Amino acid sequence: MKRDNQNDSMHPALNTEMMALSKTEGSWRLVWEDSFSEPVINQDKWNFVEGGWGFGNEESQFYTARAENARIEDGKLILEARKEAYQGMEYTSAKLTTRGKAAWKYGRFSISAKLPEGQGIWPAIWMMPEDMERYTGWPACGEIDIMEQIGHEPGTVYGTLHYGVPHTYTSKSYSSRTRQNFRMNSMSSRWNGSRGNSGGMSMEFFMPRKMNGSANQLVLEWRTRDLLLLTVNSICS
């Protein structure tokens, strides 16, 4: 999202206090938004991922497009992980992406989310390149994990950069105890398209001053060379 301050009144859902934390010069202009005000998930904006092959993480769920796992209720996107036998798996859940429908090279996301908790739950909001094979696939293509929560650590969320061959990652966490914002940079060699130059992805996380049982606002700014798509999902392990 790019944002223009004069549009604040048009988008009251955006937390202006969180936006003001940015040190980025200039204003932001809103270019993409989903406030989930429609009765069903807008498939002009989102894709459903369906399958149960583990997705490289030994995940225990089968992702479905059923309303039992992904729906809109009271203006909120609900992703529900369920313990049930389905297609040979013991759990079901949902995973949505914007691939082929929306992608951004530079920008800022402001996301309000309430997270589940419990052993084996792994909710995540993350970004991948539109063209993963441009740099020979993952992990060389890079990945930005905006937010991940390990279910048995309900007071902590993680932000992570994945990059490089062999796989390298830079990760920091935000705890309801420390309440600190953080910034991360990767050391890949693709910032300006020339091999050998340091740089890569750079991002700043702005977190709520106090995490509680209601929805919390997360803000991410990033700068990278490639177009990135957005993914939201809840994993069972």
C-alpha cells in the first residue's frame, strides 16, 4: 500500500497512530485494500490454495476452499483450522494468496489480526515473489514473513526474512512483554540487479504497544527489487 495522509477520513479502519510510527519520508497512497465488507471472500482479490501434501513444512492439514475453513463473518476474514478427517489428513484449514491478482514492489501493509493459540497452531501472514523461479526458486527467491505465531507461545509473534543459497534467514520477535518495534535487512545480492552488491530486502515492523485478546494492528514496510504477493494461512502441525 502507498498512502496519502489526506485520505485518512476515507479509510478509518487504518490505525493512524501506527502509520505515524513510520520514518519513511513522504506520504502513502492507498492502492489495495480488503476490508472484508462483502458477504463472501472476493475471488477477484484472493486465490484458495487446496491440497494436503505438507507444503515443505510437514503440515498436518488439508487446505480447502470450504466455508467451514474460510469465510467472512461480521466484516472479518475467518480462517478456521478444524480437527476432522478429510482427504486422508487429520485436520483441515485454509490458505489464501493474491498470486496473479495483486503484487507489490515497494510498500506498506497495515493488518489487523486476531490470532488463535494452542499446541500445533501456526497462523502466518507472509509474502513470496510472483516469479519464484527468477532466482532458481526457494530459498534464493526470498520470502518475507510479516507475521508468524507459534501456537504455544501466544504472547509472541515473529517476523523473518528468508534468502540465499544455502538457506539463510534473519528473524526477530515481538513479545507482549518487551513491546519493541524492530527493523531487519537481508544480505542477499539482488538489491539493484547486479551480482555482488549487498542489500536485498529491507523491512520495518511496527507493533501494537500492548497485545491483547482482541485484534491487534501490525504494520510492515518493505523495499525489494521484485514483485511480492500476499499469503495468509493457518497451519496445523
